[in-house]
Amino acid sequence: MNTPLAEALSVVLLVAVLAWAVVRPFGLPEAVMAVPAAGVAVATGAISLDHARAEAERLGPVVGFLAAVLVLAHFCDVEGLFRACGAWMADWAAGRPVRLLTAVFALASVITAVLSLDATIVLLTPVVFATAARTGVRPKPHVYACTHLSNTASLLLPVSNLTNLLAFAASGLGFTRFAALMALPWLAAIGVEYVVFRRFFARDLAAAAPAAKGTGEAPGTPVFALVTVACTLAGFVVASAFGVEPAWVAAAGALVMAGRALLRGTATVPAVVRAASPAFLAFVLALGVVVRAVVDNGLAGALSHVLPTGTGLPALLGIAALAAVLANLINNLPAVLVLLPLAAPAGSGAVLAVLLGVNIGPNLTYAGSLATLLWRRILHQHEHDVDLGEFTRLGLIAVPSSLTVAVVALWGSLQVL
């Protein structure tokens, strides 16, 4: 296929895949469009079979890790971890909206960092809805915090987000050094988001509805789940020192949690497979192939002319801003796949700046990240409308401020560490 035609076809396929992921006609999974699109790209020569195979091999460990974390988070929920979190939030807030917001920020930040952003969206958001009803406060600020923190709070660890795993592989950093460099940007971005939420939702946070009656017995502490998660985190650090892929550690944690449920008869093998979300994993692999087709046919060359070079503060700000814009145009996963090969030669600082852009930037639009799209569906299931204008106004305040502060914090960390 000649270059102009291949470029046009690959762009059309990417737009179709992303549009399907946003709309999801008839509730069909994202893979229904993505897998055939990847097949068309290979069959027509928009991407060579060798490049498609190389992209699948590159994404293989990332997809394996994602599957394991989804299983781990699911069975932590089965063990009652998220119900316990809801009970703690309700007790600590005692009907005060600002205290509940603080609790949501704390828990969502930790859960996102440790169990990945999918756990915050899929498992914590429904708990926050229930907790808001239990404590008698308006749910809007708290459920909005879940989607913002599923993106922003995923900066800390290589295992917190799919984008982080890709950046981790490209950065050449060890697990602990990655976390050390991202700790200050993580705290700074979350702090700015908290201030923005306090001011933006001041009216909602000042008004509390009558508390719901009959809250029921508080759940017990899920000790087994907490110990397993702690051991898995420790395993990530040890494995990194020996060059072992994080996917193997996550798989071990998932195996422990799923094995316990199977032995106790509270889960079946098909349930474990469903928890891994195989359709979504196929979507990630197929999307990677389609994005590689776009990159091979000219996008990489175009971006290389506008991507700032160097690791000084102005360059890092420019890289992060470009990554944020691209994430909102084509979604953050394609954006990171496109930008990492271009940023990697400049060093780990440039790679981490890309990560800041693709993780914080998606809070500006619905289509910025897959997590936000999933969050919207969960809100609709709870019959809670999302106002596009309000969501965008919040993003226009939160994204530039938190991204700027986080980049400055990254630059400082690079100088000190």
C-alpha cells in the first residue's frame, strides 16, 4: 500500500476504534471494533506483519500484568476490602462533606497507586455512592474525585496504570527509583486537585442531606486481602532488583487471592476468567497494533518536529503539555504509545514528563482515558447524570494547575535525586 493511502487508512481505523470505545453501541465490548481493525491494518499492508507481531510482543507483559491486577482487585472486593473502606469513610466523615471528600481523596489515591486506576473506577466508585447515601451528603464532589484521582493518582508506581508500565519499560529506571522520582509530583498533583475540588464544589460541600437510617453492621477488617496486597507490593520491589517482570509478581498475588476463593467455593474458574476481562485485554493489544500503524505511516515524524528536546524545566513543561493535548485528542493509551519512542532518547526525565501529561491531562475530556469512559457508565448505572459543561470547567481549572505543579515537582526531583 502506498504511503498516503496507508496513512489515511490507519487514521480512519484509529478514529473508528476510539469512537466505538466511547459510544460502545448496544453495550458491545471495545474489542468488537479494535480486533477487526487491527486485522484490516495488517491485511491491507498499513502495518507489516513483523511490526504487528513486534508490537504484540512488546505489549504482552503489560497485558499480562493488567489481567493479573484486575483479578487481584476483583477478589480483594470479594474479600470485603472495599466495603471496609466504605465503612471507614462513613465513620470518619460523620456526616461532614469536607471530611468525606478528604477520606475519598486519601483512599482513592492509595487504591489507585497500589491496585491500579481500574480498581478505583470499578470498585471504589460504587462504594463512594453508597457511602454518600449513608452519611447523607451530596455525592457529586466525591464521585468526581474518583475519576480525577484514577488518572492523577496513578503517577506513583510503575504498576499503577497501564501507561506507567509502558513508561517504566522505556525509562530504564528501577522500581524504587521510579517511585522516588514520582513521589513528589504525585503528592503535588493530588494536593492541587484537592484545593480545586474544595473551591469548585464549595456549595455541594456546604450542604448535607439528612443522614440515612439503618446503616447496618460494620464489616470486619479483610486481613487476608491486606496482607496479600502488601506482600505483592513488596514483591514488586524485590522483583525489580532482580530484573523480573512485574507481571509475574502480580500473577502470584492474583493466584493467591483467586485460589483462596476457589478453595472456599466462593468463586469458579469461569468467574476468575471473567475477572481478567479478556475482551478488554484483546482491545488493548489490538489498539496497540492500530496505533503502531499510525506511527509507522507518518505520525511519529510529525510529532518529532514539535516535541521539545532536553530535560530542562521549559522542555519538560512542553513535553507534558503536548502529551496532555494528544491524550485528549486520541486517548491517553495511544498517546503514550506514540510519544514514548520519541521521548526515550532524551532520558528518563522526558519519559516521566510524557507520563505526567498522559495521566493528568485526560481529566479534561471524557475521551481522554478509558477509565473516564468507564466511570461515566458506572454513574449512568446509578442514575447520576454527568454534565459535560461542568466536567469540562472542572478540568480546565484542575488540569493546567496540577500538571504545571507536577512538572515543576518532577524537575526538582530530577535535580535532587
